[in-house]
Amino acid sequence: MEWSQTLSTILSIIFFFIMIAVIYAQFRKRKSADKNKTLEEFDGIIEKDAPIPRILFIGYFLGFAGAIVYVLLFPGFATWGGFLNWQPKDDAYVGSPVNLDAKIDELVVGKTDKQVFEALIDYEDIVSNGRALFGVNCGACHGRSGDGQHNFPVLSDDDWLYGGSPMDVYTTIHNGREGRMPAWRDVLTEDEIDSLTDYVSNLNSDNFVFNESFNNNCSTCHGEDAKGNQGVGAPNLTDDVWLHGGSKEDIRKNIAQGIDNQMPGFGERLTRNQIMSLTTYIMSLQPDTETLIASNDDDSYLLSRNELPLPSSVSVCTSCHGKDGNSVIPGAPNLAGLKFEYIYNQIHLFDNGNRDNATMKGMVTHLSDQDRVLVAKYYASLNPPEPDNHRPEVPENGVITDPTERMVYQGDWKRAIPACTTCHGERLEGSASFPRLAGQSSVYLVEQFNNWRSGARKGDQGEMMYNVAKKLSSKEIEDLSKYLSELK
Ligand code: HEC
Ligand code: HEC
Ligand code: HEC
Ligand code: HEC
């Protein structure tokens, strides 16, 4: 933006001299005016000629001189800071993310997420940058300093819907949250709702009393002890904090009508570093900042690896596909290294049955489109190392000797099979429509060829892979899968 500041300074200077010239010319022109001369007379009103009063001239002069002194002392002259070297102190102006960006980028390298926040919390300017961002983006709902309001949670106490470790908060800001409680008026009778309202209003953390109706209907989300469940954002009902009002009327209305409360996601609007500043600011508001930071997982490296946080509704995927996208059970593929478009499309294929797999169908049918996008983005953001180039030397006759390597890098034109690398990339690294094959589990790869041959897997555009798979022998499939799984 330097050029625009310089340009506007030059234009201002030109304008300044034009103004001086115009005023000076006016005064000279009017200097010899005769105050006894009548210029015009209309309806008894007489307009006389006169020089411009001296006091106006002095006023202009003082104004111009003041302006010159101001730009010499304070910032205003292009990018020059002025003789006083004045710095803005107001919070609203401290949010210059430009130099903080470099600082944060440097600070995250190689650190766990916990270590990152242990370091960030000590930087005064990062906290105040977070405060400024908070005022602009969050204050309208959460109050200027996070003190909340009806339906919008307080962010400065130790009562959390979704968990208060820095990465819980970071995940909330990045992905957004949706707290949903079903309406009970069609499920329960008026009397049952009344008695549950009484029960819930009198719940007390020191002295929990069992209630059958609560246990049957409410404990799956709010917990058997009614202390809530951060996995689904169900609040603790035994404390005195009421997000949607604590009067009996409010509580009854919420139980009867249900709740749908949304926090928008900021992952698209704010940068990683801005969300980190915001999280640091929210940590700084806590009564027990250090304990909260210490409660973060020891082995998460999301920030330093520039990965996206996993939405809680799909955290179940990690039990088979791993947090880092590397399969933790035999037969489940590695998702790290697959691209967004491919993952998103496969979820769709499992859902509509083109990929016939009961486990995966069960995993994805209930996912909203937003969750599908989030999970696909998450796994696509896990960047495993680029595979090495394994292409073998081509002998004089032009045909690679090893049959498996030949199939991968040259294909088999007699059977009209193009080289696997034509579609899957020179190093089998994959792209948006073609999955990465390098390093994929061999059990899984064999299974896929068999699925195409049996018709259990469809939906590949133009039957590209089906046409390849149907021509391969079982031995070739074994060898190819083993070869591909061992590529690093
Ligand atoms: C349009 C209103 C709105 C805006 C803007 C908004 N939030 Fe929220 N936020 C909510 C609501 C509503 C919830 C509660 C969601 C729920 O009940 O499931 C919430 C929840 C949260 C939570 C989780 C609290 C807990 O107890 O776990 C955090 C943290 C949070 N917001 C931070 C922010 C930050 C930081 C910003 C600005 C970048 C922001 N919010 C902007 C409405 C908003
Ligand atoms: C499917 C999960 C689920 C079930 C089952 C459920 N709740 Fe909820 N409940 C929630 C969630 C999530 C919220 C918070 C909504 C939000 O984000 O604001 C909530 C909020 C509430 C609130 C408002 C709390 C506040 O702070 O204002 C009350 C009261 C409540 N539930 C009572 C009940 C009762 C009574 C039952 C059983 C009849 C029940 N809930 C069953 C998920 C559930
Ligand atoms: C119980 C274990 C399990 C869980 C949990 C699970 N998956 Fe899977 N996933 C599998 C298996 C097994 C396959 C291979 C299916 C096949 O052979 O077609 C698979 C395949 C996939 C594929 C295809 C990858 C490729 O290379 O084509 C995607 C994408 C995927 N899963 C995403 C998810 C998502 C998203 C979730 C969470 C909502 C999830 N999975 C949860 C076991 C699981
Ligand atoms: C004409 C392009 C093309 C060629 C050549 C090709 N593939 Fe594919 N392959 C695809 C496409 C497209 C998909 C994804 C299908 C889908 O979207 O369901 C795919 C998917 C696969 C998968 C499934 C991977 C996963 O994560 O689920 C395997 C395994 C595979 N190819 C192996 C091979 C091998 C081995 C060769 C060489 C013998 C080869 N492909 C040649 C286009 C090709």
C-alpha cells in the first residue's frame, strides 16, 4: 500500500498549493475594493463592495501553518512516521497482522499445539491483536469482551459447551458449531415436560438425584449425571449457568420446543494466524489460562503442520483412518495424500451405493453436506511427503524388464492398458480426480481391484478404472498392489 500513500501525499501537496494560490489571488483581487461602492440594490437591501476581512486571512494562515506542523510531527507524510515517532495505542489500531504474521509463522515451527499457545500467551501484541479481531468479528454476538448474552455463550468463564483447551477453541472458531436439541413436545406429555422442568431447575451439582424420565430421554446427550457432554455440545444442567435463560418458563420452553443454536465458522474468512490470535485472546480471558493450555493434547501438531482441525461430528473417522490420515486397521485406506475432490466424491459414492461397502455407508449417510466438506478438507490438508521418483532405467530396447514396473510406467498396449502413471501421476502421487497410490495399504488395493471386477465398486468416470481392472490377472493385481504399497 506504500505507493497509494505516496500518491495521496503528492496529490495533497499539489492541492495544498492550489488552495494557497486561490486564496492569495482572492485577497489581492479584493484588496482595493471600495466599501462605499454599491454593487446591487434589491427590495431595499443594499449590497456593498468591501475587501475580505483581515481576520479571515490570519485564520487561513494559522490553519495552513498548523497543518504543516502536524504532518512534520505525526504520521501523515506518505509512509514517514513524523519527528515524534508517535505510535497508535488504541486497541482498534493495533491489529496490524502483517508483522505479527511473520512472528507467528516463525514461532510455530516444529512445536506441538500446546507449546505454540504456551509461547503465544506471553506476547502482549498477539493478545491485543486477538482483542481487536474479536471486537470486529465476534463482539456483535459474544459481547465486546466475551461476556456473552442470551443465547450467546460467555467466553470468559470456565464453563464450556465444546471444551476449553486452546485447540477446542481454535476448532470452534475455524469450523463453527451447531448445538441442536430436539423438541420434546411431540415425544413427551405436558405433564412429563412439567415434571422434567421442575427436576432440571432444581438440579444441583453437589447433590445429584436420579430421575427416571431424565435418564431415559436426556442422559444420552446431557450425561447420566447431567453434567453435559462436550462431544455434542450438550451443556451441564447442574450448574447455575443457563445459556437460554434460567427461569422455569425459559427452561420449559427450551425442553418443549428444542434448540438450534449456531456459531458460524471463520475458517474461510480468517487466516490460521488470525484464528490463533483470537484463541490466544480468549485464553487470556480465562481465570485458569495455564491449566487450560496444559490440558491440550501432547501429541497434536496441527498448527505447525498447517493442518485443518477435524470437526467433532466426524471424529469417529479417526478410529479407522487415523488422526494423521494413516490407516489404523487393516483394510481401511490411508486418506492422507488424497485430494479434496476425490475424498468428497467417494463419500458421495458410498452414500448412493455405487461403492458398495456397509461400513462406510453407515459412516457417511447421516453426514450433512457441510460435514462432508469439512472432513474432506481435513484429510486433504494432511500432506504426507511427496513420493520419490521410482521410475526404473529404460533398457536399450525401450521396454522395462520387470513386468510390474512395466505395467506401472509403460502399461501394456497389446491389451490396451495405459501406464498407471498416465492417470495417477509420474510418481503415483495422484491429483483431484485420480487417487494417490504410493504407500496405500496393499490389502486395500487388492480389495479395490476385486470390487471393480465384481461390480461392487462403480462410479469412476467413463469406467476408467473398471476398464483397467477387468484386464488384469489376479497375479498382476497382487504384484501391483504390493509394489504400490511399498513406494515411499
Ligand atoms: C452470529 C453470532 C456469532 C458470531 C459472530 C460469533 N459467534 Fe461464537 N458462538 C455463537 C453461538 C450461538 C455459540 C453457541 C453455539 C452452540 O450453542 O452450539 C457460539 C459459541 C462459541 C464458542 C464455544 C463456547 C463454548 O462454550 O464451547 C467459542 C469459543 C466462540 N463462539 C468464539 C467465537 C469467536 C472467537 C468469534 C469471532 C471470530 C465468534 N465466536 C463469533 C455465535 C456467534
Ligand atoms: C440429542 C441430544 C440431546 C438430548 C437427547 C437432550 N438434549 Fe438438552 N440440549 C442439547 C444441546 C446440544 C443443548 C445446547 C444447545 C445449544 O447449543 O445452545 C441442550 C440444551 C438444553 C437446555 C438449555 C440449557 C441452557 O443452558 O439454557 C435444557 C434445559 C435442556 N437441554 C434440557 C434437556 C432435557 C430435559 C432433555 C430430556 C427431555 C434433553 N435436554 C435432552 C442436547 C440434547
Ligand atoms: C470402522 C472403520 C471405518 C470408519 C470408522 C470409517 N471408515 Fe472410511 N473406510 C473404511 C474401509 C474399510 C474403507 C474401504 C472401503 C472399501 O473397500 O470400499 C474405507 C474407505 C474410505 C474412503 C475411500 C478412500 C479411497 O481411497 O477411495 C473414504 C474417503 C473414507 N473411507 C472416508 C471416511 C470418513 C469421512 C469417515 C468418517 C465419517 C470414515 N471413513 C470412517 C473404514 C472406516
Ligand atoms: C485412464 C486413467 C486411469 C488409468 C490408466 C489407471 N487408473 Fe486407477 N483410477 C482411475 C480413476 C479415475 C480412479 C478413481 C475412481 C473413482 O473415482 O472411483 C482410479 C482409482 C484407482 C484405485 C483406487 C484407489 C483408492 O484409493 O481407492 C486403484 C487401486 C487404482 N486406480 C490402481 C491403478 C493401477 C494399478 C493402474 C495401472 C495398472 C491404474 N490404476 C491405471 C483412473 C486410472
